[in-house]
Amino acid sequence: MKIIDTYKAGRYVSLILSEKLPFNKVSVDGLIYTAVLVYEAKNEIAIIYDGKSDFKGKEISFLLE
């Protein structure tokens, strides 16, 4: 699964995914984030992130907890 687009909203970064979200924890570049569903959009989650990466084109992994 890939991140196909992103946008920043306050302290959240919204990640638009190539497929439906299966879990609530994700890993990008080895860092783990809690994912929040964005109910108004298909295949989109938001994570709290204060860095500068836009994540676009990166691979995303979903974690079981």
C-alpha cells in the first residue's frame, strides 16, 4: 500500500492511501504512529506529526496490537 497524497491540518498530517485502512497503528520509515480515520474521505487517515516530511510516495505498514 502507498501514500498517494498528503495535506497538513494543524498538528495532523492527512495521508491519502491507495487502499482502505485495515488497522489503527501504522509505520512509515520505521516510526510508528496512531492512525485516525477521516470519515469524510475514502482511504484517508490522519496522524499527529510535527516534522517536515510530506510522506508522499512512501510505503506504509499496518500493525496489529
